[in-house]
Amino acid sequence: MKKLLCALLAGSMLLSLAACSNAPSEASSAAAPAQNSSAGAPSQEEQKPVTLNFATGGDTNMSEFFNNEISPAFHEKYPNITVKVTATGAGDDGSRNIYTKWKAQKDAGKSEWDIDAGCVNQSVMKDLIDNGLIEKYVPDISNQKYVTTESSKFALGTDVEGYVVPLFTSQIVLGYNSKTVQTPPKSYDELESWIKANPKKFGYNGVTGGMSGVGFVAGWLYNKTKNYDTLVKGPYSADKTADWGKILKDLKSLPVTYTQGNAGTLDLLNRGEIDIGPVWVDMLLLWKSDGRMSPDVKMILPEPGMPGQPMYLVVGSGAQKDAAEKFCDFLADPAVQAKYVVGKYNWYPGIDSNAVFQESSQETKDLLFKEVTADELSKKALALPIDEYSKAMQKIYTETK
Amino acid sequence: MNYSAVLNGGRGKTGERLLGAAVILPPVALVCTEYVYPFLMSVHSSLLKDGRFSAENYSYSLSVYGGDILFTAFVSALSLALVLALSVTIGGYLTLRRNRFLEFLFKVPLFIPFVVVGHAMRTFLAPKGLLNSLLSQIGVIDINHPPDFIYGAVGIVISLTWKQFSFALLLVMSSFESVDKSYLEAARTFGAGTCRQILNFLIPLTRSSIGVTAVLILTSFLQNFSVVMMMGNSGGSQHIMVDIYNTITYLNDLPLANALGVISYLLALGPAILYLKREMEKA
């Protein structure tokens, strides 16, 4: 009886092992939406039902944005197209998951891919273009005349013109407690003096844990090296980083409070543990509207500026091209940008901001531009360094003790 | 000679051996494919630098992250010492003087995930968090100049200790309860108090179980990510798991991350070898 039991046990274990090895590949992929039978071939007829598979990187606010706002609005305009949204994760990793999925399917020789279009950040654009994974679709869409911003042409040194519609631009600024800081520093040099005079009252997250800290350090380098154009346009040259060790060592020697990331900086600002810190504009406004941030915390954009970054809409080379282009075109419409991107989610527009703000309410414009004006943004909204300089900055910052 | 009996006995033993091998084959295969193979791939990747074999990732890890490696070992060891001290003391007390309610209270952290513990500690222990706000109400501290030492080693040790103490208590109490009660009765007869019973009877008689508990707890500290990420100090020394995460996410340097991973395996290897050695000695 014992032997029979052992034999049955061994057999069931073998079967379960075989079953596990045959688990669908989607189970191990973070970026794989469910297959849909109607997604087999690109739709040639306008009224044929189509399921558009869309993947977005970024935080939970991104998937909420597409699921709760854009998908229903788009379906209303194009009733035959249903958008299925998959979130691939925050940060560079989320966008890299989309790249990894497309690369795997291209390498496997598949003509129809699981993801038709995606929302990615700048860091992955070079790899997407170099590997022929995305379409140059912008000239084909009706709203292409609004896709004119600098970020629609270059992404960290890579020429992306025609490949992307920037969905939004998010901007890093300095958040400050207006009750305790009567005269906020207007430049990085003033900020440095302020930090020395107010030890531990400035906080940021270093170069890890959140892009607000990375952007702050990039702005620090721009101010100290005066090499902004080279750092954001390239080409990369190692001798341009020769003095970064000393610059970053001086930065690290300042008496600051280190936070745990974007949310960490906002938390400490809210609790009054720090009085100034780099924050994302949209996160600050969102927290204020949610009641999670003191209304005393305001924004300032110091000289010479701070970086921001866009998120890009891209169309995969193995996509249902017609439906995907319609979706990106929909989001390049100034009215859609005004209502959803700017109006509901407090991002800066990704396309021609003049066209968008003509459609925006006064209340929205007041909220977005009350503390940091459009004019200031046009002069001081900078780009992040190109990939090589960005990695060098992270490496040297980490190595500097 | 009864050849039939010999042959039958021999066939029976071979059959049993084959059956035993068939039973252990699936879990061994699972461990090999899900752990051994990825581990070997990780080691292979850690020895690659710009496409060629090199130990450069290890020398870079030790020079740049050496402080973090020591920090990881330090906070893990300190947290372990505190966990063991608390679990043995409180476990011994609760074994000798039964109190179900206190026992339940001490085991509550078992049901709270690490990430929740990290977030709770971050807000509770923050300079202007709940604890300091309460203490300032009774005049213990000045809320305008609160103590500011929580992010870093102190916060990590407090959080890890609080979370894993209940797990250690569970294991330690179950081994204390397996001690023959007659030893303890005899000790009490000769006037041994609670402390003496714990120190001179319960601990020596359950040393191997406490050792196993220590190995399990230490491994959990070495591999922890959520608490050390939330309670760490970005400007100071970091836990090695945070360095691995940052290397992958921000530097996209997988060979370097794998080198750090191998170093963390080696940190855990010592306790693992001790554990296996003890298990084999017992067998």
C-alpha cells in the first residue's frame, strides 16, 4: 500500500512538473496582454470590430488615465475599436518591458504583435528605433501639425522625429514651504547658499529612487559645468565628465536630508521636516487636490532651469497600424489634451501648448501656471542629459563618497 | 542458500531505490531548473565585462559597494541578535507562565507584510511622525527640533526586529515546549527562578532549534528589500539589495548587479552551510 502511495505521489509530481513547464508564456511576461481572436489581422474595413492592445509604462496614474479616461472617450469616437490597456510598470523598467516584448516577437519572426501601441519614456527610444521596432507614423496622422515640440524631435540625443507623439511633458521644480521660506532661492547658486545656511532643510533622493532627484542633480551639473547643450545633444565625450567628481563631491558634502524617492520628498515637505525639495509638478498638484499636501507648499523653477521629461506614444511595427494611428492621433488632438492631459491630470501638454491652452479652461491654466508661468517654462524647462552622460552622472555620483 | 529469497530481496531493494529516486526527482529537478541553473547563469553574467570574461565587476563591487556589504552584514547581524534575545526571553517567560493573550499580541507582526511594516515605521518613527508628535505633547521632545536618526541603520534594525521577532518567537516557543517538563519541575524544586530556568535549561536543551531559527531569520534579513528600501538613507550606506535594484534600474548594468547578487549569496552561504552541517550531523 505504501509503495502504491509512493508511486502515485511520484506520478502526480511528474505530471504537475510537466503542467508547470507548459504554462502560458504570458505568465512570465509583465507586458503581455491577453490574446484576442479579432486581433489576428489589421482591419481593412472601418466598421470591423478591432481590439487595440495598448501598453503603458509609468505609475498607476498612467493606467488609470488610459483605462478610466482615454479608452472610453476613444471608443465613443470610434465605436468599432476597443482599447485594452496593460500597465508594464514604473520608471525605465516599465518602458523596457515593452521594448523587450516587441524585440522578442520580432526576433521570433511574428508578423502580428501582442502590443499595437505603447506609452514609453525617453530612455528606450534609441533601442526601439535602432532595432526597427516602431513605425514612423506621425506624418500620416491628421494632428501632425501640432507635434512641434523639441521633445517630439529629440530624446536624450536620439532623433525621434516622426516616431513619437509626446503625450505630456512633466516638469521637475523646487517645492518649498511658503510659511517657513519667505524668499525662496531663485537659482541653483542661491539654493546652495540657502542649504548651507539651513542644514538638513533641503531634501532630495539622490540619483536613485526617483527621477526628481536625478533631475535635480542633472540641473546641478548644468549649472556648474555650463555645458547644457553638449550634455543634452551630445556627442558623448568622457573628458566632459572629468570635473564631475569634484562637482558631485561638493554637492554630496552639503548638509541635506536624503529622502526615499519622489513620494518621500513630498512626504517630508508635507510634514515640515524639509522646507525645499525637487518635486514633479503633476505629483505636487495631484497631492494638493487629494488633500495629501499642505496648501502652503508652492513651486519655483530656479535658474538656469530643471529638467522634465515627456512620455511618448509609439506604434509597433507589427501593430494593427490603422487602429493604433487613430489612437495616437486622438491623443494629439488639442481638445483631448486640454480636457484630459492638462485638465484632469495636471500634466503640461505634449504637443503645441498654445493650441492646447486655447482649449483649456481659465481655472486649469491658473492652476498650472500660477506659480511657474508658461514664459518661465519656455525658458527654463530643460531636457535630461543624453543616455551616456546620464549613466556617467549616476555612476560618478554613486562612486563619490 | 535460499537463492530465491536473496534474489527477491535484492529486487525489492532495487525497486524501493528506484521508487525513492522517482519521488525525489521532481523536486530536485525543480530546484535545479528554478534555482541552480539561474544561479549558474548569474555567476556567468557576473564574470562578463564588455563581452569578455573578467573579475572587474567584483573588484568594482568591493571598492564602490564594500561599505554597503559591511553595512548589510552589520544590520542583519544586529537585528538577528536583538530578535534572538527578545524571542528567547519572552518565549521562555511565556512557556513558563502561560498567557495566551500576550502570546497572541506578540505574534501579530507575523501577519503583516514587510512592505506594510516599512511604510508604517516610516510614518510612525519619522522626525515629525506619530511617535514624536505624541512625545512632544507630553513635553519629552521639542517637535521643532525632533530627533532625526530614523532613516538608516537604526530604522532598519527596529523594523526588521519588530517584524521577525514574532516569527522567531513562534519557532523558539515550539522548541521550548518540547523540553521535558520534569527538568523544569526539578529545577523549580531546587529554587531556580524564571531566568535561571530559561538560561540553564530551556536554552541549552534547544540550542540546535535556536540555531536553525537564527539561520532562517538571518537569511530573511540578508534578502530583505522592501523595509531596507523604505527605511534606508539614500545619502549613506545602503543594504546590498537596494544596490542591486539601483544597478539594474538606473545603470542597466546586469553583470554588475549579478556580481552583487553573488556576493549576497556568499553572505548567506555561511549560515546555510552551518544549517546543512547540523542537519547532516543529526541525520
